[in-house]
Amino acid sequence: MTMKYWLEHEKIIQQALSNKKGRIDWPRLQQKHLAKTKLLQHERLIHLLVTLSFGSFSLLSFFAFLLLDRIEIVIPAIVFLVTTLVYVIHYYRLENATLRWYKLTDKLADKLK
């Protein structure tokens, strides 16, 4: 899922929380939010595993280059390194989104009290 999808959901929850006049079905909204939070957590876990895998591939290809002293290994090492950096940036964004959503979950729980 894309970051745009997560941000749209976050905006909907924030608008509902700031709504003073309208009637909002808080239990239903909370259920929807919790379901999407589980999806976000699952995506975060998958991206963590992929990031760790590509990080391992980067290290292995770097050590293979040092041990074997073959220039052909540099190209895969660079590809793995760049891919790892992209995944680290994406994982960072997912982690921050998850933390923001935990705060929204707390605010929704307060509305149900």
C-alpha cells in the first residue's frame, strides 16, 4: 500500500477527532482504524524483513569483494546498497506513521470513554 493511502486515512481520523458538531459513530471508526493499524503493522514487519535481507546481501557482497578481490562483485554490491538505502527511508516513514497512528488510537479511545 502506498503512503498516500495511509495519509488519507490519517486525515480522515484527524478530521473526525476535530469535528465538534457532527454525529460520529466512534466505535465503528475505532474498529476501522484498528483494522487499518494492523495492516500498517503487517506492512512495517514485511518491510523490516526485506530491509534486513537487503542489508545482509549488501554486507555479504561487500565481504565477497574484499575476500575474492573480483571487480564483478562491485555492481551487485552497489545495487544492494542503493536498494537497502531506499528501504531504510521507506521503513523510517512507516515507523513514524505507525507511531502517529498509535496516538490517534489513544485519542479515539478517549472519545469512547
